Amino acid sequence: MKIGYFGDGPWSHRSFEKLIQKKDLSISFVCARFDKKDHVLRRYADTYGIPFFTHRNINNNDFLEKDEVRVCDLFVSMSFNQIFKKHTFQKPRLGTINCHAGKLPSYRGRNILNWVLINDENEFGITVHYVDEGIDTGDIIKQSTHRITDADDYSTLLEKAYSGCSDLLSKTIDDFLIGKFDRISQSSINNFGLYCSARKQGDEILNWNSSSREIFNFVRAISKPGPIARTYISGQEVKIIRVEFLEGAPNYLGIAGSILAKEGSSFLVKTNDSYIRLLDWDSSIKLKVGDRFN
């Protein structure tokens, strides 16, 4: 079976490492993002003598009529950033599949790992699905779920997702190689999918009028390698790197954002309902009790 491989970043690197080992599979070409260089994916392609492309628009005929593209039985997308038009995703005889770090039909869209933490989920999903004309709406082929605990943050979920995506895609390709083409309509699970928007500059501003649990989730959701939560004191920016959710802290009225007390090297900060412990931050300002974040 010949596949065309569209990908970017660590997601695609780990999957490539598994796919290249399959003896009944041939990778006809690798197509990386046009707008940023992926030296690792290029090196992999060069190592195995696989044609390597970047193209401004993969839906154009000058790409689709390349010899390496026309011979493919299946297109595989792993963290690729272009939309496949109908005439493109239908071109291979077996169609086009995508690996998505979300439990479809929930968590369609962008920045899913950030959103599952913000939404205080206790698990996240990975789905391999057919590409259709919608946004992550194609029939499901395979799906897995992965636990989230309070010890997790964006970096740990990324690591779980990198491994989980490569494992699930590898198992899916194994099924294709033996002629097994499972597909479950997402509408048979739920007629209403959950959609997530892309996170943009400015979305990292912390709202102290949120609950303690919401602030804990927000901070860990955009921790490194994310943009890191931001707040301000007297107009000066403070990066909030890590906070601790204090189970059982009393609920009471107060001024959200106020620094209430110092405990060793940490501070207690008032939230909408109780308070959290501020453990790690980045600022040129020396924090003290009585200061107020806004």
C-alpha cells in the first residue's frame, strides 16, 4: 500500500518512525508545512529516499498531478495545517485519514489539549477519522482515551498525545494493510459536536474573578511550552507559571487578585470563591502582601 504523508512537528516525527518500519507499506512522499521548516521530517525523508515536498496549496493540480501523489492509495494527515478540499481528499482510492488529539465528536477544532485542561476534564481522547468536508466531522476509524490528573499540565498532555497519536495511527494503518476499514458515523454518537476555537494572542490573560479551580486549570493549560498565563500589578506584567489548588479552602467574599499572605516562598492569592497558592512566577516586581493583581 502506498501512502502520501502530510505532517508537521513531533506528532508527525513519531508517527513516521512507526510507519517506516511497516514492511507492506510504502511512503510515496512526505509533505510538510509550507509556512515553517521541519528539518527533522526532511531529514527522515532524505534518509529513506522519500520525495519531500512543501506546497502553498495542496489542492492545486500542480501538486495533485505529481507522479508521487497520483500513485497513492491513501493520504495520511498528522498535524498538517492545510484544509483538504473534496477533490483532494477523495483522490486516493482509500480516501484521506487524519489523526486528531480529541475524542470526536467532542473537542473538534483547535488547541484541544489546552481546552480539555481549561474545562477540567479527567480524560482526553485521540481519534483517527476520515477527512470529509466538515471540521473534524468525518467517520471515526479508531479512538483511544487517556487519563488526566491534577499532576498534568500542557507539557505532560503533549507527551501523552505525541505517543498516543503515533500508536493509534500505527494500529489504524495495520488494519488498512489487512483490508479492514472500520468507520463509525459521528452522528450515531452525538448529533451535536463540541467545537473549540484557536487560542490567540491575548487569550493568556488570567481572570482573577474566576474560581480557584478555574484559575488552577487555566494556568496549567497554557504552561510551557504554551504562552504562560499573564496578569498585571500596576500595569506591569507578571507571568504566572504554577499555582496550587487548595482543596477545602474556605469560600468567602473578598477582593479577587489580592495577595493575602506569604507562606515561605509562596503567596496566597484571593480568587472569586476562595484562594490559591502561587508557587512560581516570573516578574521583575518584588511581590508583597497587600499587592493586587488585575
